Amino acid sequence: MDVSELVGKARTGDVDAFTELVRRYQAMAFGYAYARLGDFHLAEDTAQQAFIAAWRGLDSLKEPERFGGWLRTIVRFESAHTIRSARVTYTQLDDLDGVSGHGPDVVAENREGLDRVLAAINALPQAEREVTILYYLQDRSQREVAAFLGVPVSTVNNRLRNARKHLKEGKALPMSGDALNEHRLPDDFAGRIGEIVRTQGPIIDARFPREHRPRVLNALTLTDDSGPSLLAEAIQHLDDSIVRCIVPEGRGFPSDASVRVTDTGGPVSVPLDHATVAEVIANGRETSRTSELEETGIKAIDLLCPLPRHGRVALVGDMHSGKVVLVEELIHRLSDTGAKLSLYAFVETPDEVATVNALEYRTSASIEAVYLPVGDSGSEALIDLLPTFDVVIAFSSHLARQRLYPAIDPERSNSRLFDSDVLAPKHRQTAERVRALLATDDPKADLIRRFLTQPFFVAEEWTRLAGAQVSLAETLQGCELLLGDTPADLDPDELYMTGALQDALPS
């Protein structure tokens, strides 16, 4: 597709078409900005701002085929604005990134070489500096450089000839192709720019190119022309391209074409306050709250914190105790059951956030997952938020250290189904007796805890144990047996259990 066609599509709001324009011109825009500013980071910021300005002003471009020259004018204007704002700083030798894996002497030598190249290029006249950076460092043809700068190819050739002469005299040219490789605009730069599609108070939904959608719990920036940037945090993927974000300060942000949404590429570091979390929950997916029981085949959940078929579930508790694994397991088990559940996993900032951010995010039409970064993910710290949930599943690092998975804390977990008429009397009575026993030092409590362990399907690769599906009826039967007088000749296989309990029960 040629440039005119891409511009035409982008004018209709086609983000993918504009992303392709950014991809084609990002190297030259960055190189041109660097030629004017002499600072890598400012050049990147300026190039980004230029593309945002171009997106806003596409309707003013009378000749779509001249997009490159029009963009150059915008970059020049943004560079001048940067200079007027007195934001230009020149990189000092000590501030340049070192080369990973080399000793101090090699790093120092490379820094010195790079500094010489930069000094030589920056010393060139403006016109020669522009063509040198675009031709040598951004690897553009003379024809492309000429079209972007709006000059004849012969002019580009003459400027390059003069630049080569000056750089050879300073012995800088042989290095120039490698000198700035690490400082080129990132390959995924085009994909880092998103488009706001809707807002609701501090909640912002933004569309990104599918292949560059920010990871859940990535930090983003929201910028317009009126003031400093705001931080936003990605908390949920809504579909293949839309990300739900939240502004930690709880402040709303206008849904306006002038707003720039940029993925920083790194995890969030600011926890959400409870008022903001409450607004996220209130604006979550609408679910018809039913009292119909949804069996999961997970003993500890079905017995102690049974799930309704539709509703909201909070996952709280200690870090690294299995919250994220349970999200994955419930998606695996319930995606084809017709359940409509929203799982809100509270994760602590920054340590737990960094762990979750590095994992692959999964969701389904039936089960949606929302990750909420908070300062303290314990049930006591979140007590004011938990009444809004149908089920609270709390996790315990104490149980996790004993490898009693799922490490669900029965004392702090609960379900509103216990307050309804849905559960059979036998279920209620058994759950009450199990909770009471687990609060004691009775030797049977240890048997119950081991009985409620279970291998997960999504963890088979790591545990080397096949995932287990245990019906509620089987769970109740096993609990009743353990709560009574356990016969000495009991065959553990009759309990439909797995490894840990079989070893614990007397033969």
C-alpha cells in the first residue's frame, strides 16, 4: 500500500494504517530530530511528539503523497520547541551506556570512541549532519533522504561527499555505522503509541496495534499539550487490541484526540488507592448475580469458598502463594462451562507486580482476569473492598511453604453462597466442621489439609503430576470419612485423592 492510501485510511481513524506510516518514517524522523538536537533521548521524545502531532493534523495535509516532507516540517517545529523550552542537554561521556559483559577498560575505550564519533558528527554543518545521520546511521537511500528533506538527489550526494571528507579527516566515518546502532528508535516504537477509545473517570480504554499491546501491569504515560504527563497502569486486556488502564491518582483524563498514550515497556511501580480500586470494580463487567453453584473440581474451593455461576471473585493474600496460578487454572477449567466470572487478583507493588508482569496473560469469554496493583494484598488491608465480592479466596504463604497447594487459607476465604439456600445442608455442615477442625491442633487437621491439596492442570509441566478433577460429592465424602473415625485398613484410593493424602493416611 502506498503512502497516499495509508494516509487516506489513517484519516478515517485506522490506527493500523497510521502505525504503518510510523514504521516507515520513524527512523528518518528520529535521525532528523537527533541531527537538530544532538541528544538521543530528546530526539526520541521529539520524534514521538511529532508523530502525535501528525496524527492530529492529518486532515490538514493537502497532498497525502508528500507525507514525508510534511512530517519533516513537524519534526523541525517540535525540535525548535524543545530548544526553546531549554530542555536540550548534551550527553556526557560518563553517562553513556556501557557495553554489557566487558571489563572497565573495554567499556571506557568504547565510550571514548563513541564520544569521538558523536563529536565529529555534531561538528558538521547542519545540512551535512542531517544527510549523514539519515544516510549512514539510519540506513536510508539517497533518494529516500532527498524525498524526506525536500531537496534533489544531487544535493544529497554533494552534502554526503563533503561530510565524508570531514569525517575521514577526523577518522570517524569507519565507526559511524555502528556508533548509534544502540540508540536508534526502538523497533516497536510505532506500536507503543495507543489511541484512547473511551474513558470513565480514572478508567481509560486504549487501542494499540495487536502485536504491540502492552503487557498487563505495564506502566503507560498519558500526555497532551496542556501539562505534564500522567501515569497510567494496564490492568486488563479486553480484546486483541484494547487495554484497560487506570490512573493511580484517581483523576479522570479527557477522551480527546490530543492525548498521547505511550507504553513505557516496564512494570508499574505505583499502587492504586482503595477509592480508585472501588471505581474499577464498580465499572467492571456486568454480571447477573446468580445463586447457582459452579463446580470447579478443585476440592478446597468447592468445599470452603464455592463459586456462583456468575459473579465477582477476589483473590487476595500473600505474595508468591499461587494467586496467578489459580487464575490460570480456573480459566482452564471453566472456559467452556458457560460461567461468567470476573477474577480480581490483588498483587503487591512492586515485587509481586514484576513477577506477574513477566508472565503471559490469559483470559476467556467466560472468565476475565483483572490485576490490581496495591500496596498490601492481604485480606485485612483490603477489608473495606471485599464486601463487594461474591467470593473471597485468600492465600497463605505459610501453607505454600509447606507445599500444600492450592495454598488457600480457610479462615479468611468465604462465599456468599453460604448465606443462600443454594448449598445442601450436608455441604454446609461439612464445611463448618472442616473449618473448625483446621483451627485446632488436632492431628486430623493435618490429614484434612493434605486431603485438600490437589495438582493443577496448568502446572503439570512443573510439578510432573497430572492435574486432578474431583467432584464436590467426592470431596464431601472424603471429608466426612476423615472427620470420623478413620479405619486402619482404609484404602486411600477410595477417597479419589492423590499423593500427599495417600502418604499421610494410615494403611
